[in-house]
Amino acid sequence: MTQDKMLQQSDSSASFTSNFSEDTQRKVFVFRHAERVDGTFRSELSHWTDRAFDEDGKYKPFDLNMPKMLPKRHGGPQAFVDDTPLTELGYFHAVLTGKALAMSGIEIHHVYASPALRSIQTANGIVEGLNQPNLKINVEIGLFEWTKFYEYLARWMTVEELIAFKYHINPHYESLHSKHELKMDETINDWYTRSHDITSKILENSQGNILIVGHRGSPYSCTTQLCGLPIPTEDDSDERVLKIQYLDGIHIEEHENGKYRYAKLPIPRFSCSSFTN
């Protein structure tokens, strides 16, 4: 079965309501973040922050799909230009995903997220939906997306800022990768290798089922080499990654001798109409 087929979520209700067998297979779920504000409210005339913040920096949403509140952070409105939040629908989608995992009998033991706000918010929504009160998010810099898309790195929110906004953040986690270790001229081999190395270290340092929330390419970059497949060419990677929609994910399971294999996601698709009234 190809990787693209493994990415497809089951569309049968049977897979949603059935429970997993009680085995010792370790499960890893890697998701893209949910719907982002800057992708939804894109305009050639102005940035969404120009409309959402007044001259005093006070935030006021101009659409029902915009977040009702934004966390306080260093840098003010400009910080959200470089590090966008989720839409209301995006966060709701994340909560539904967590609920779907819980209804499928999945228990998550550790959660890791890219330092990008959209990834952290998605992870927080999934944790909320899972209804596992003691589950905390480990913010891992090494899970940030391919740096070829950036001229510079944003100033991400600090752990203290995230906790102040009541996000489920682990205050004691120390990232395995530092910001200054991210190269701005990454090749596809660099990106896949970084993603693989970080995911491998996460697996080595923890036990139980793992949830990772990253970016559009993360479902592939974090799992390809774990499942014994080679790093793709840039053209092949682009072809796969462009098919990944918001909160698409990949599920892999550990089998004998520590090898991982692709498995079907145990949750159904999320569908909605795209419209503006």
C-alpha cells in the first residue's frame, strides 16, 4: 500500500466505533495543524491583523470564524503576522479530532508540537477533545516545518506566555533541538533527517502512544524513514505534501523488532462546505 493511501482517513462508521484490540503495539499519530487565520483571511490589499487590531493594539475580530480572543505575547499584533493563530473552525476541528480518537479507544501518553502557535493550538484542541486532564504538550523546536519557506524565523510564544493563556503546556520539557540549530537553507534531505532524528529521539525517550502536531509535510517527514522508506526527491515530496489538508494525519504502529508500519487512521473524515455568507 502506498503512503498516499495510508494518509487517507477511513470513511466508514465501523472504523470509528470499533475498539482497538488490547495489544502492545505502540501507536504514533502525526497530524498537520488545523485551519490557520492567515490562510483563511488572505487579502492582497491588507493583512488580517490590519483589520483586526486598532491603533492602540486592541484586538476585535471582524468575522465569526476569527478567534474570539488572542493570547498576550511579546511583539503585539506584528507577532501574529509571523506566527498565525487558528480560526475558530480550526480549533473546533482539533477538538473534534481529539474526541474522535477517544471514541475509537485511543489513549495518548505523550504529546509533542512544533513551536508555531497554530501547531500548539491544534495540539491543545486535540488534548481538550481527548479529555485526558493530565496530558501536557511538549513544545519541540525540532518539529518546526521546512525552513525553505522562510526568510527568517518568527519569535514564537514562550512557555510562560502559553501557560498564562491556559494552554496545556509541560513547563518542564526541554526541547531536543534549539532554535539556533535550525538552518535557513535546509535541503529536503536536511528537513527529512531533522524530522526523523527528532521523532526517533522522542520515541527513545518516552513510552506509550505518541501524538505529534506539526505542519503540512510533518506526517511524511516524521514517518517515512521510521517505516524503512527512503527520503523522496523534492518533486515527489511536493506531490505528496500538497495533498495534505488541514488536520490530515498519518498513523504508524510498532511491530516486532522495533520496526514501524503504516496503519489506517481510526477516525473518519471531517467535511464542511467552504462559503462566506
